[in-house]
Amino acid sequence: MQNNLGRTEFKGLGFYVPEKVLTNFEIEQMVDTSDEWIYTRTGIKQRHIAAADQATSDLAAVAARRALEKSRLLPTDLDLIIVATATPDTQMPACACLVQQKIGAKNAVAFDIAAACSGFIYGLSVADAYIKSKAYQNVLLIGAETFSRIINWHDRSTCILFGDGAGAALLQYGNGSSGIFNTFLGADGAGAELLTIPAGGSRLPADRESVEKSLHFLQMNGREVYKVAASGMAKAILSALDHAGFTLEDVDFIIPHQANVRIIESLIQKLKIAPEKVFLNLARYGNTSAASIPIALCEAVEDHKVNKGNLVVLVSFGAGLTWGASVIRW
Ligand SMILES: CC(C)(COP(=O)(O)OP(=O)(O)OC[C@H]1O[C@@H](n2cnc3c(N)ncnc32)[C@H](O)[C@@H]1OP(=O)(O)O)[C@@H](O)C(=O)NCCC(=O)NCCS
């Protein structure tokens, strides 16, 4: 829906990935796999892995400071910090509270969003609603993950896919023609079992048996997730555009969640869009879950692939199942 009363705009972006790089060749030494298998099935060459003393809030805090610097704002200017993450430092308190303390944003309210790989898009929708209602003015939305901590490094079907990182966006109300036009969200709990961490929550609290059975690690039915991901993202894009009063022809650039190059290629085929209009960086980072879209957006802006006035669509798919797309005039 077109909205002439103003929009939520992106004021500044920042991202951070840990220094340590883990290549496919190094994973060859850990499980029975090959660089060739990983690259042809996923498009991934390497991923970044958090240092032993780094947790999700540490990565998030670096990305947050960078986004604040770009926005020319101080941490004390922040009214709200939202962290989208499936890998908070602890179950309690929220990762966002730890980030608030780390960056010195003492005036900010802070909470987390749990929507896995769709977390950043879900967070955009929440931030947009708060900003438009004038409840909060300076909102920092962060997608941050350390999937290396919830991966079973003996499971070759999942350990090849994920990486660690964080991306942050400073969002503010703006009266101009740029900003978020519409965010479309979807969820289907019937697919909850397809991508899950079975133990460590209230259903199956940690005990010796759960640890021995490796139930605190991510489990995934890759083939089934693969089947629904591309069609879910295609529908989300079309719905978000429709609600915003645009069509695919109006779109200059698409930034999809970076899970698997084959899922993205399938999306390109389904929508018949030009491949050069679609951003890819997963060869370098793997799937960083909620961090993947803000990292990609930040790189796309820095590389001048996204320019002022462009119509950009962000689109995601993830555990839940959850999906979403956001239509933004840059
Ligand atoms: C995980 C994924 C790459 C696996 O690719 P796939 O083509 O579906 O492969 P399959 O699971 O059918 O396995 C095919 C074979 O490769 C094997 N295999 C699995 N992982 C392997 C690896 N890392 N190296 C070598 N062989 C592997 C399997 O054991 C299987 O062998 P088998 O035929 O002898 O049983 C793919 O399903 C995928 O990307 N799914 C989506 C996952 C995703 O993006 N999740 C996050 C969403 S947010």
C-alpha cells in the first residue's frame, strides 16, 4: 500500500564477520566431503567462524558500532535495539540487552526476535511499525549469528552450510520517497520439524542423554527444506510487491537470503528475473542465517550494486517455517 505520510528509512549499515576463515578444503579434513561436492551443491567456498571468546553479542556489537558510525549517531541516541538471532549468547537474557550494554546504548529498549533465517525481515516489519507509530525514533536492527556453536561438526549434511557473522541497520522515520514500502511475512509451523534444535528448550531440557545423542545441535531435512524454499521466497516477493503497488518489472535489485546458490537459481528461474539483478555472496560467508540479508545489503550498497532511487527487494526463508520479503526504495 502506498503511504504518503512518510516511511522508515535506512540511515546507516554495518557488518562484521570474524577473522577466522574455514575453507571447504579444511572441512575435507573434518568429515567425509569434498570442496567439489560442497561448491557444486551449495555455491559455498568458505565461511567465517567466531573465535573461542566471541559469542553472538560480540559480533553484533561490532556491526552495531559500524552502523552507528555510518549514521553519525551516538549509542545514547538509540531508542530501541532489536537483535534477530537463533543463536543468542544465552537463553536469558536477550542478546539485544547484552549488545545494549556492550555499545553503551543506555537509553535503548532491547529485545530479540526468533524467526531464524527470516529474523531480519521479521525485525524490519517490527521496527517499521514502531517507527511509523512514533513509539521509537532511532531503531537499530541487527541480524547476528554464531551457527558454528549449534552445528554438529560430525554431520556432513549440515556443517558445510553455515557461517558466523552480524549485520546491522539504523532505521529512522523519513519524509522522503525512499524507505520501506511494504514487508510481507509468512509462517507455517507444520514445517517446524524440518529445521530444528530438538534439545535445550522446555520440551527436552539438557541432560546427559540429550547431550550424548547430540540433540542440542541443529538438525535439518535438507531435501524437504530445499523443495519449499524457492517457491516460498517467490511467493513472498510477489505478495510484497503486490501490496506495495509494484510489479517485478519495477524491481532493480533483489537480495535473497544466502542459503544455497541452487535455491537462488531456482528462484531466478521461477520469477524469470535477470541473474545480474540478484545479489550473491554466499561463496565467501555460507549461510549466516539472520545475518545473511543485512551483510549482503551492506556489501551491495558498498559495491554500488544498490544505488539511490533503486527499488530493492529483500527476501528470506528459514526455520519455523518462516518467510518474508520487504520492498524498499533506496
Ligand atoms: C543440504 C543439501 C546441500 C544437500 O544436497 P542434496 O542434493 O539434497 O543431497 P542429499 O541430501 O540428497 O544427499 C545426496 C547424497 O550426498 C551425501 N552427502 C550429504 N552431505 C554431503 C557432503 N557434505 N559431502 C558429500 N556427500 C554428502 C548424502 O549422504 C547422500 O548420499 P547417498 O545418496 O549415498 O545417501 C541440500 O539439500 C540443501 O541445500 N538443502 C537446503 C538446506 C538449506 O539451505 N537450509 C537452510 C535454509 S534457511
